[in-house]
Amino acid sequence: MKLHRRQFMHLATGAVALPALSQLATAQSYPSRPVRLIVGFAPSGGNDIVARLIAQWLSERLGQQFIVENRPGAGSNIGTEAVVNSPPDGYTLLLVSAANAINVSMFDKLNFNFVADIGAVAGLISVPSVILLHPSVQVKTVPEFIAYAKQNAGRLSMASGGTATTTHLAGELLKMMADIDMIHVPYRGTGPAITDLLGGQVQVMFGSAPSSVQYIKSGQLRGLAVTSARRLETLPDMPTVGETVAGYEASQWYGIGVPKATPAPIIDLLNKEINAFLADPKMKAKLVDLGGTELPGSPAQFTKLIADETDKWSKVVVFANVKP
């Protein structure tokens, strides 16, 4: 049977429209069952706290349970791989963090390509660090600290919560950009690192802003500057490192990702609800309590953040010769 041109074009147009209609129908019924939010770290840390805040919000707004599932191990790679291998249907989400951007250049052999295999949905918050000094280090500004570090090259001990954590690489970034030398002393978590900093066994640490405030206000440690691009509401009088070292910025950040082929209407729906979360006054207050600054925006903007952070940390990993 011959088809006239007009009939053929009509059928072809319909065939092209079918996938779009199917995606739209999927989005309209989404979610119709519980959704998993995979966190690549153990419970009770910053990743877990942020995940549970957004999971509760999405559960209330979308009428299905968004369940946080912790899959710790290999610097978040185990959890990330679980999401990459999940069906791209919107029912498995990933709490994306700076660790994902760092891991791209630090691990030579992974069973996935983070940038290619995870689709960006939306940013959540960015949490900076604070340069903390033991009181024995008699400097009060970033320029004074840089001069002091150069005078004592290779003698300043810089604690961190572990190799390749943001508390480590924030220090390595300053070493690279300010041309200073400090000895990295990694610990199994920020708790032991802070303990030794308080005791004077180490002199410097890039501590997370929320956990640093109490030690600064009590006078036990000196807070020198924040590592964010702009000053914090919780520490308004403390300068940023970037005010002295142009272009410096180092923060832990969080967002939501999905398997790459997840339908665009589902991504758009989740993005809309996450941005509503970031705009809600009560939620914003909770993020401020965490020392965080919200990261509203589109999937494209979060994609750019991931790309920029991946590029930045790859340079630091190479500079510091960081190995997993």
C-alpha cells in the first residue's frame, strides 16, 4: 500500500512526538511510589543532614516518601556507582557533593564517568571552611599569615579531616595560589584533628564553618578568614581569603543528581521543588544554621558548577600529588 506524502509526514510527526508525550505522561504521574536518595557517606555528617532536610521537603510536597539511603565507602564512589547503575526513571537520586568533583581526577579507575553518567538536577547549599589557627601562631590577617608561612616554610603543620577531603584540599589550594608550604597532617575525621589543634600539636586547620564558630567565639582558636566567595552571615566581620588572594574559593557543596537519561520533565519538576525549598524562609534559616549559602538555579547552572569544580580540583590534586 502506497502512502501519500501528507499521510507519511503526519505519521512521521506523530512518531517523533510519541517520546515527548510519553515523558510528559511519566512526569505527570511522578512520583507514584517511594524515591531513594542515595548518600555516599555514613549517617550524621553534613551530607546526611542536608539529604534528610531535602528528602523531608520533597516527601511533603510530592506526596511520596523520599527515603535517604546511606551507601558509604570509597569517598562516595560506592553510592555514586549505585545511582549510575539504577534505572533512569527518577526513583533513584544522588546527593552530589564536592567529593564527586574531587574523585574525578583522584581515582584512575572507576566503573563510571561521573560527569558523563550523572545528570544535574539542582544545587542545594555551599558550606565554606574557616582558617583556624592555634593561639601560638601570632598573626591576625591573611597577609600576615602568608608572610609567616613563607618565613616558616615546611614547619607549619596543617591538620585535616582526611586526605582529599575539602578540609585538606582547601589548604592545598591556598598553598598553590599563595606559594606557601605547610605539612599536611591527615586525621580520621575532623573531631581528632580539632582536638590536636586545640592542644597545639598542629597549628593550622581549614575547619568547616558550622563546627568552627564555637571555638572562635570562646577564644580557644583564632579564626582568620572564611574560604567562601563572600562573607558569612554567621561571621559578618571575618574577611574572605579571596579579599587577599584573588580568585580563591573553596567550599563543600551539595546538590541533587540523577542517572543521565532521566526524563527532562522529571528533572524539571524536582528542580522546581528544590528551588522552592531554597526560597522558603524556614528552610533558609536552617541552612544558615548549617553555615550554608543556598545554591538556587537551573539544571544547566548546576551542571556548570560541577564542571567548574571538577576542573579546579583536578589542578589541586595534581599540584599536591594527592592519592586515594
